[in-house]
Amino acid sequence: MALPKILLGDRKIILLSGFQEDSRPGNAVCAVIVDSEDRLHQAVARNPEAVAFGFVAGEWIAAT
């Protein structure tokens, strides 16, 4: 999967890194496991204009 998009509230966010695919056999949809999801929510709240985020050195960073 190349750069998954997830929904956080009413926003669509592109993940540049900090995720893993959960591709179990039999799943019709590929799920994404997000690293430090609570910190991602905080980063999205701090950067309301950003649409893409990456996980760098244990922190979510907005791509500008």
C-alpha cells in the first residue's frame, strides 16, 4: 500500500510513515495500524492546515 489515507474526525489525513499494514488473509479491506495514535491526534490538532503527517524520532510531524 502506498501512502494510506485515514479519517480523523472529519479530516482525511495522509500517512507518510508511522504505520503498518494489517493484511490478514481473508480481509477484503487492508487495515492500517498507526504508531502512537494519541500523539497523531495531538499533532493534527496543533496543525489544522496540514494534510500529511510522518512519524519521525517518536513524534508525529506535519508535512508542509
